[in-house]
Amino acid sequence: MDYRIVVDSCGEFTEEMKRDPHFIHTALHLEIDGEQFTDDESFDRQDFLRKMKASPNCPKSSCPSPEDYRSAFEEGEPGNRYAVTLSAELSGSYNSATLGQNLYLEEHPDANVHVFNSCSASVGETLIALKIQECEEAGMEFPETIRQVDQFIQEQNTYFVLETLENLRKNGRISSVKAVVASALNIKPVMGATPQGTIIQLGQARGMQKALRAMVERMAAELKNPAEKVLGLVHCNNRERAEYVKSEIQKLIRVKDIIVLETSGVSTLYAAQGGIILVA
């Protein structure tokens, strides 16, 4: 039996995932001052960062349509279908995927389709998609795959440190108080996600390097069975900073692997230049 794993484009793909037909991206759409950008292979991160910096206005994003999801479910031979979306608390992508699932089931009433709310974003979605593939390749039955992946999502933790929280604040993802506090005295908040997928502040430090170290220490303290875990690490146009975080992780704990990727379009919009996202 074939299977397909549809991930909204906030979830970055590794090079292997890009070549694997089991994985399909559905694109979010971005906008700066009326100019439209599609979060797909055509996305130019450097150009987008330049235009975002030059604009006095806040960039916006919009989720894939239900038809985008329905169309993605149609790809390939008949088999199990899954979708992994941005946290339902942060985006309409989950609702859109659910509507797309209903459209698909109208034409394929006996199909197995399930939409996962990642309760995360970015590489959190990536790790979930890889977990689905692991279950499928192990030959698990559809309900058992859902059970295993739901448990995986519940155990996953998301952390991030950004140079600025302005885009998150302006788009209503965090309160204005946190953004104001963050900009004073070079204080960098260590941010995270609740189990429901809303954004919270976990701590703070003066300066980026200390904040990144605090993020790693927090992650290491909370991670269970690290030797079995694959971590996801995403950077926005700052590979050196990502390598620093990776080395700090390796000083504290031994993990199975650390996947390092560059931000997708929508992650670029919110993380901005130099942002780091860590999912464990």
C-alpha cells in the first residue's frame, strides 16, 4: 500500500524528504506591502529578508486552502493519507487541512486520512512527518500509527530565540508586553510552546549567546531518553549560530541525531534574521 504525508510549508524538508515522493508540501502564501510570495521552491530567503527589513509594515501569511490539501491527498497510488500542520493555535492550516480531508473523503469514502495538529511549527512538523514515515515503513496499521504519532507530538518540546519578536507581536501571536521587555537592555527571551501549541516565554538572558545557552540547558533538562531522540534545529540565515547551538547540545547530552535546516518562508517571516528554532 502506498502512503502520502502532506506537510504545510512551515515544516522544512531535508534533502532526502525533498526527493522522496511520500512527502508533499502544501504552500503557505506570504505578503509584504502587497507583494505576494509563495512558500515553495521559488522562495528567495535573502530577497524576502531584505524586503521585510525595508518595509515599515508587518508581513503577513495565509495558509493553504482546503482544495490545496484535497489535491495533495489525491497524489500517488491509493493508500494511507496524513497531513501535518502548524499549531492550530497559530494558524488556520489545521482547519483548512481538515476541510480538505472532508472533501477528499467525499470522493473516497473508504480512504484512511488523518490530520495531525503539530502543536508546534517549523522543524517540529518535520520530525512528526519523519515519525509517520517510520511507522509506515515498519508496517504499522493505520490506527496504531495515529496512536504512536499522537504520543510523539505530546512528548515533543519546541524552543526558540529570536533577535526580535516584533513580527510575532504584530501578527497577534504574543502579547505586546513580551516584545517591549525583549527590546530593552539587549534582553533576549527564551520562548517555547505549551502542549496546546501556544507561544510562551520560558526565560530570558542578556545577549543572544547566553539566551541560546539557556535554551539548550532548558531543553537538555526536559528531554527524556536523549540517546533515542532526533533533534531538529532551524536557523534563519545564520548557519554559524546554528552550529554553536549544536555544539552546546553535544556538550550536555548525547542524542541520536541533530537535523540542521534553514527556515522555510513562513518560518523566515516570524524568526527573521538570525532566529533559531529547536525542537526535541
